[in-house]
Amino acid sequence: ASVIHPDGRVVDVTYASGYGSVALGADGLLYLGRTDAWFFGALPYSDTTESSWSGAYTNFLNSVSTTPRRLGSGTNGISPRAVASGVGLTLIAREPDLSKSAVAHITKDYATGWMVGDCKLATLCDGTTGTITGGTVPDRSGAGNTLTVNGTLSRTADANTDLVWHGPFTTANYYSRAHDGDFDFDGDFDISLWASNVGTLDSFVSYQDAGESTFGDGAYIILQTAPDGAVRARLGGASGSVTLTGPIVTGTVSALRLRRTGSLIELLVNGRVVASTSSPVGSLANASATFRVGVITYNGALVDVCDGKIALLRLSATASTSAQAAKAYRDERARLQGYGLLGGTSNNVTSLAEGPTTGTLTAGTGDGASVFRGLRRIAYHDGASTGGLMTSDSVVAVGSAGGYTAIGTAAEAIVLRDAVDVIDEAAGLAAQDAPPDDEAVADTHLLLSLRY
């Protein structure tokens, strides 16, 4: 990879196999990508080798052995906050400890939401609607922890969005996974999900054995609503048990999160901590436990089914930070109001470009270009949306600067004003309980079309 400085100097960073993609970030850093790695660091001012360069390095793989995990292999494009591959788009929100960074996987078929660090499960995030009977529900985290479909479940999309809700549940219709060591949390963990229109004593997730004691004979984790509709978490481990209770969430759409960081256990609603304790619980490992979605066991029987709906369920062996939880809430709340999947029919993300003035990310694919702000897709460009001026939907390159985006296809190049999403996030968490603007729009105008 070569860097050309303003004074004309050309400085090389060399690696035997070369690089698949390069980018200069608005943060002033150089980004390099190849099949199995992602580098970033200060611009070099003299020739150097990869091993000697002072940049940071991570084995950013689609593998259970790496944390966090990306989609696919190969690097078709790279930016300070995303990696493009032939099977989809990976967004990354970096942390100083790269292993605790958050990633989000986006394809035309599913979008995970933010997954923190060593994510063990990301599910209920596909765009497929209709009923599902038997079989399994995919885990999109890369950990391979699919869920079993017990009975028949409904999958329903809200109007004007591609987010799909799962539920309601019954004692015969729920998701489960037999004991899995990935869910035996000895230390830190993080459970997050979105819940809609739930009632009282509605259970979201549980990890319990079938013992006839109150919550089973071993360690347990339960996240549900209480008889008055307040969100409630119950945990029992090797060293004790605790109950955390938050605000009433019945009849709402809420982001729920339960996490443990060291000895601190916290319950969060809409990105904010609503209850916490440092009471000792100890290991939550239980070799006889079953993970269930939509129901719990009580005195050995299935009870307290979720009458509402659930989406974007994630479990991680890494606890989120307060900043990560707040960002996840803001980004996912906006995504719930619109579209979050890649537009078109292709998962082959060929190129990336960040809009430094608008905060957008444009992903060119084999079928058009999708423009994201956070996790929300605010525009999709193809032949139809440009009035036929794009005669080819096969996008080979994209670029953004000064509020404009250029899209190069197999047949022409066009220049557009950057899409603008009018959702105002400036208020941050001060207004987090207010819904985002339902009239968010993509304001895009064609300025130039070049064909050859």
C-alpha cells in the first residue's frame, strides 16, 4: 500500500501478499485490509513493512476463535467503521481493547443490531415474515448456536419497516436450545433484546434446568415482567441469588438489557441503568440448563409465556459499557422505525464510502447502493430510484466527499447529493424515551451522470 503525501513523497507499507483495500479516515488514520486482517494506524512517513508499522492489528475473521467476528472472508472494501465482503457488510464500533468492540452484520436477509465482543448468539433478526413450524432459527453471530422451534411461531413486520417481530408465545410455541457451554457464564455477560406490546408476567429469556425447585435445581437466569408489568431479572448462581426490578414496560416498545461486569449486575431499559446490585451470585453455569425464549420453568412446569413480541436477541460473554449500551439503543431505535437490510438482491458488497459531513456510509453491491446512517438504511440507489439514469445496478465503486456521493457502475458513473436522514440524535439520551421522527426522509438529488 502506498501513501502519497502533499509534498509528493510516496511512502510504502509492504506485505508479501499485498492488500485488498485501503482507506484514509477522517480521523487521520490509514486503514488497510486483507483477507484475514484489518489494520489501522498513523500515516507512515517512511517506507516500512507491515510487521514494523506502528498501526494496530486485529485478526478480524469469520471464526469462533476471534472476537469480535466479521462476515465472510476477503475484503472488498474498508473504511474506519466497516468492512465489505462478498457475503455482506460488517460495521464496527471500536473500543481501546479491540476484542471488546461491537460489530453489526448486515445483509439483504438479516441485520443483527450491535453485538458486543464475544457474542454467543444473535437471532430473531432476519427479515423473513410468516409462520415458522419446527426446524431451527439461525444464529447470525457466527457462534453457530441455532435455536429449536417448538410448535409454531409467528413472524410479523411492522408497517414501513423490514424489522420482524417474533411471537406471541405459548407453553407449546417457543424457541429453545439444549444445554450449551457458551451460555454457562462464569464471569461477565450481556443479554439484550427488544420487546413490543408485552403484558404482565411475560417472559423474554430464561436459562434453567427442569428441576422441580422454584426456578430449577441449579443456576438460572430469567428476564421477564413482574405481576405489575415492571421489567424484572432473577439470577441464581453458585454464591447466591438476586432480583432486580425496573420500570413498567407493558404496552411499550422497549430495549431491555441485563449485564454483569465483574461483580456488578445491572438491568437497563432504553439504554439507561434502572437497577443494579453487587450482591454475590457467582458462576451461572448449569450443565442441565435449557435456554428458552418466550417462557420460563417454575416448579418444573413451563409458565409465564410472553404475550407480546421479541426481536434482535443477543447474548455475549462480554459486558457492554454504558456508552455501548447507549449507542446501541439510539441506533437500534432509529432502525426500528425504518429499514436496516441491504437493499436489492445481492449480498456482494463491492465498495464502501463514508460521508464525512453527513455521517453516512454507502455500500455498493451487485444490485445497487445502500446508504446507512448508523444501523438505519436511509436510501437505496438503483436504476428505478434514479429514474433509469443508472442503466446498470452492478455497482463497482462508490466515493463520498463534500456532501456528495459518486456511484460507479458497470455502465456509468453518477453523482448524487448525500442522502440526509432527518432523525435528530443530537438530544441523545436526554430524549431517549421519545420515539424517533417518523418522517425521516432521504433527500437525494441527481447532479451528474457520465456514461461510457
